[in-house]
Amino acid sequence: MEYVGILTQIHRNNIKSMVLLMMFPVIILGMVWVFLALLNYFGNGVYDEYGNVVHQLDAPTVNYYFLTSVPWIIGGVAIWFAIAYFSNVSMIQHATGARPLTRKENPRVYNIVENLCMTCNMDMPQINIVDDPQLNAFASGINKATYTVTLTRGIIDLLDDDELAGVVGHELTHIRNRDTRLLITSIIFVGIISTIMNLIIQMMYNSFYVAGTRSRDKENKDNGLSWIIILLIGLICAAIAYFFTLLTRFAISRKREYMADAGGAELCGNPLALASALKKISKDPGLDNVKREDVAQLFIIRPDHMAMGVLGFINSMFSSHPDTQKRIEILEQF
């Protein structure tokens, strides 16, 4: 694997962050235009001389409504992003059940983190713990005030000092490389699309339920059918947008995990210790009760037993985590 210095990695991740910030709004706006175009196309049916319905696209009308909606869409997404971006710490803590770990509670962990931070000349991050007997760890945060290394109770109890130092070094490298900021950006935008999809699905369910309980009045049935078609078009557009956001997220190269492994091995001075830690973690990678694939991409190893579902299955196909065994083999070659 080509060696990339940390300054180069930081520069590349900053560029990727800017590209992501531009690509996600473009995807959202593109799908809004497609949604308006489909509504216009299917809503402008006229009969030909043979009595057949012919659909036509009125592009100027579509463009008019699209340009009218653009400021509202950009404003809404910007507000949503700003709120989520600056509240990501509490969001991740709530999703994982993490809490601050004090020095008095576990001086061993604090000493390991502090020594590694002194080695690489970086500020001490917040240390959190998840009271879970399974094994996992992750880094999060967007700046010095919010950078956090989170460890499960299981990983602290099972790993020896060298192995735990390798894991902490891996997470500190994510922070130094600005990987966490890049991933938080991805999490927020993918979350926007998935939330829209879930809302549309819920609205469709409610529409079918209401249509089933209403009277058989023809006018009500026709209105219900038209509303369901609109929601179906919206769902298709949202699904397409979701697929493209996953592709964009996948553009965050899997090499970031290899880079973090290399950085962790360098910091702890023992690549075999990190390899040994990954072997132990891979046998019981915890936090599978989180049930959020967007948060799971922060973990050092993705839980094998996360609730899949349709979105979970699609997300796993575009996982940003490389194969754990391959990571171990590379570390053992150092």
C-alpha cells in the first residue's frame, strides 16, 4: 500500500469534505427536479384522436416550480445540516449510550490515551465509555472541543495494555486525519435522505389505512389514489437519491481504515498488538444494538449482527470498512 503522510491525508480529507458538501445538495436538488418532472409528465395527459392518453412533459413549467423551490430546499437542508453538525456529539452519545469516563474511574485508560497523545503531540480528546460487554471502539467529533474516543466496557476489560494502546492509536489517527469530520458530514446527509424516505413510507402507509377505513365514495377514492401515486413517485425519487448518497459515501475510500491501522501501529510501536486486538474484536464486535448503519461506520469493526432490513442490507453493500482479516494480515507484515 502506498504510504501517505498525515499532512497529505488531512489535506485529502478536507478536499473530500468539501466535495461531499457540494455533492449531497446536488443529489437532493436533482431528485427534486426529477420528482417535479414526473408529476408534470403524468399529470399532463391528453387524449389523442384514437382516445389514448398521451403524456407530455412541460419543461418550462417544471423549471419554474423547481427554481421557485430551490431557495427553500437549500435553506431547509442548510438549517438541518447546521443543527445536526453541531449536535452530532449528543446524537452519537444517545445512539450508542456512551457516557464520559473519568480519570478516577479508570486511570489505566486515561494513562494510555494521555501517553499516546504526548507521543504524537496532540490535544487530549474526551474519553467516553459504553457499558456494553461486547467489543468495539470509535472516534467522533468535528473540532478540538468535541473530539472523543469511545470504548466499550468489554474492550477495556478484555484487551491488555499493548492491544488497547493499538486500538486507541487507531482512533486517535482518525482524529488527526480529520476522518471524523468527514464521516459526520456523510452521516448527516445520508440521514436527511433516509429520513425523507421513512416519512414518505409512513405517509403511504397512513394513506392506505385511511383509504381502507373511509366510505366507498368515488370522489374520495380517486383523491386517495392520486395522493398515493404522488407519494410513490416521491418514494422512487428518494430511493434513487439514497442510492447515490451511498455511492458518494463509498467514495470515502476504505483506505482510511488502513491508514488508521498504520497510524495506530506507529503510535503504539507494536503492529502485532493492534493485529491481536482486531482478532479479539472480530470475534464479538459489539454495539449491534445501535441499529444505525450511519453511526456504525464510525466503529473500528462493523458489528456482524446489526439488524439488517432493506436499508441495512443496502448499506452493508457499500460499507466503508474493509475486510478485517485483510487488515490483520497487513499489520502482521510490518
